[in-house]
Amino acid sequence: MDEVPTPNELRTAARGATIIAYGTGLAGIAVGTLLLRDDELALAVLIWVVTFAVGTCLVGVATLIRAQAGISARLAKLDADVASLRRDRSRDL
């Protein structure tokens, strides 16, 4: 991958990961509830725990992606500031 994602693309990816996390949680609750209704307590609890873990991991990944987007935006701003200062300094010399 030669192309570095922009901060907006990273934020979009973070939103996607968050949506998938919520979808996973809802699916886990639905499946666990259906299993509980069929007197499969152990399997229902296992499904709830697994979907909770997957959802937590996805939310963690989304948080890391948002942090990376913030860092990338800050670095881009600093790069623009340094370029502006170089132009100003070259005019002074």
C-alpha cells in the first residue's frame, strides 16, 4: 500500500468499525435471546460473551483509528506551517 489514508478516510473507517461493533452486539443479543428461549443457557451466555468481546475489540480499533486520524491531521497542519515558515524565511534572506 503506497498511498497513506487521509484523516477523513480514517474517520470514515472508524465510523464503519463502530457500526459493525454495534451490529455485532445486536446480533449477539438476538441470537443469545433465541438460544435462551430454547433452554440453551450455556450456549446463550457463550454467545453473549463472545459478541461482547468482539464488539469491545472493534470499538477499541475504532478508537485507535480516530486517534491516528487526529495525529495525521495535526501532522499535516504542522507540515503546512513549516512550509509557510520556510517560504517566509527564504524571502527574508
